[in-house]
Amino acid sequence: MPTTAGSVPPQTDPKLQPKRSRDWAWPYWPAVPLYPYGQRRTLCQEVLKGRIWTFDQLQGILYVIIPVRMTIIKLAAGGLLVYAPVAPTRECIRMVKDLVSEHGEIKYIILPTASGIEHKVFTGPFAKRFPKAQVFVSPSQWTFPVQIPLSWLGLSSYQTQVLPANSAEAPFADEFDYAILGPIDLRLGPFEEVAFFHKRSRTLLVTDSVVSIPVNPPKILQLDPYPMLFHAKDNVFDVVKDTPATQRKGWQRMAIFAFYFQPSSLKVVGTKQTFQEACQAPNRSKKDYFGLFPVQWNPDWKTSFDAFRQGGSPIVAPILQKLIFNRQPETVLAWVDQVAQWNFRRIIPCHLDSPVTATPRQFSQAFDFLRPEPVARGRWFARKRSTPVNFPEADLAFLDRVDQFLCDRNITPPAKPLAKPSSEP
Ligand SMILES: [Fe+2]
């Protein structure tokens, strides 16, 4: 067993670590060129003793980084099920094989998304390392700009099949139920995600649909705190020390940056000023982007983070609220109702915090932004909220502009109001 829940294993002490390692090498990074590119570290944590493990890696752009996660669950009859593989680096495979030697072969590998390229890209290479495993993929697979076969993603036809529409027909149906969200038509290609419910442990596995935002940086980010320190700077001239407080500050800014893209507390500095300031920057190393720091943070950024975090409750990412789930609210809410019937007590998403202690009701509440508002005498009216209740309008302004841009050019379909219930007079 690679490590234990809640503890940082010895190999994670950043002061004792080399900067690069063959163990972390991921040579296929140009296929999806996201940070940390060719060096991807893996952190394994045991969620439930001897039964559930998560494997965290990182993904991001320009030091805006969040965890991406694979979950492995032990099957009752021995063997393992893998949900949403991450990059099969030597380090990752070694830790997985530690589990295999103790708990049995990997029997099933699940690709639970048709749209999440950051998950799709690793499934083929991971499955190749475990050729006896059966691979099940979300039904509506697609690629852009041209449709390419699954075999080009490294998924062989002898090993791969589509998840049955009826979860009772899957070979692991006695231990897992699943519900398929979508496909949601986005014109370029559909959004689709498959939530899995592990009955014995009462654990819900989701891909991108909900996340929980931790106050403190996730452990996988702490392996290399530099990106957090970069974002802890208020401006290009700021020099920050590596302390838990600055790491937390950088992480929290990174979180709102990653989800709002341009939160209201972030001021973009002009190109001319950015280059002028870079010439006087205290750090002009390549690692510090040669002193280029084209943003300034307003003092109210913390208010923005607190509003976004929602006390750590499950939330739907703003981009999904604004650009995807509001395209087919009935489809999404039908799936939410199906998932909320399972009596789970924890959620393991593929990003951000994990595990998240949450009830089906809390999960369902994360989708309130799609629901009509209740009115007097218990009646409902069909006007859909144009924005989520609790996220600040100012922080959503950038995504609103993106939405308008895409709709004006017919690139994506517009948001659709929730249909009026048939019982409504
Ligand atoms: Fe994802």
C-alpha cells in the first residue's frame, strides 16, 4: 500500500526531492500540452483502508494549477476497478502495482467522460500497462477537429467496449451503479460524464460535474510550492517568502483564477506596462517568466474566494454553469435526481478536494442554479435564474462575455430555460 490517508509520505518532502526524475517522466505531454508537461509527479492517498485509493497529479496553464485525480476501488471478489486514469508514469505504475500485488489484478478501467480531454488522453496509455483489464468508455466519444477512432487514442478494440446504457448489464453491476449525464449537445461535440456509485463504501465518483474547494493547498501542489508563491505576489515587484500563509494565499488566488478565468479582483496590466515592469522586476529568471507578470490583485480577492468556495460544499464550476449545463437543464436535473437517489456519504471528484463528505441532498443543491425559484403558496414559475445565486455577478462577467461571443457566432447553442412543469396551471 503506497501511503496512508491524510499523511504525506516521505517521498513528498520537497526539500529532499530532486527537480526532475525518470520516475516522473511523461514523454507524451505534447499531445495535451498542459503544465507540468514532461514531469508529472503522483501522490497516492488511501481514502478507505484497504478499499479505496486516489492518485493525484497536476494540470494547469501558466502556473494556474489544479489536481487531476484517478480513483482505484478494490472489488469484493479481489481485483481492482480504476476510474479516470492519470498519466502512467513509472512512479504512478509502481504505486498501482503495489496495490495489484496486494489486492489483485486491475479488472476494469473506466473512461468516464466523452469531453474531458485531460482524462481521455491518459486512458489508452494506462490501459496498455494492464492489458488484461477490460476498458469501458463513456458512450459518446468524440474528438476535435476531426473524429478519430479510439484506437488512435491507444484504446485497442480487443480491450475496449462502450459502457452499456443500462448499468445493470455491466459486469461489475453487483458492486457499482452508474448514471450517464448527457450527451449535452454543444455543437463542437457533446459533454458527457458518467458518475459511479460504489455501493459497499457508499462512495460517489464524479469527473468534472462537481468539485469542492479546499481552504489550504492540496497536498499534490505542496510538492512544488513555486506556482503558489508566484500567484501570492500582489504585483511584479512583490517578493514573497515561502510560508504556509503565502502558499495558502497563492493557492486561493489560483483557484478563483482557474475557475473564473478573470475574476473581478484581478486587473490585467497592459502589454507595454508589463514589459516595462519586467525590466525592473526583482526576479527575471525563466522560471519566473522573465519578470513578466501582467496582472495585479485587488485587496478584495479574498472576499471573492470565500464566496466562490461556499464553505467547501460541492459546487458546479462556473464554466459548466454558464456554458454547458444551462444548455439542457432538464437533462442535467434528471441525472442529478438519479444520482441523488444513491445513499452516498462521500464524493470523490476528479479535481480539487477529495474525499468530500457530502450527502445526496448537498450534491443536489449544487445544481440549484438550474432550478426555478420557489414562489408563494409553493408554486413554481418557469423563469430560470440567469446566474447562480451565490457566485458574485462581477466574477462571472468574463464568462458571460464568452457565452455571448459563442452564441452570437452560433458556435454553441444558447442557454435554455427550464421547461415549465406540466402540472403548472
Ligand atoms: Fe476534468
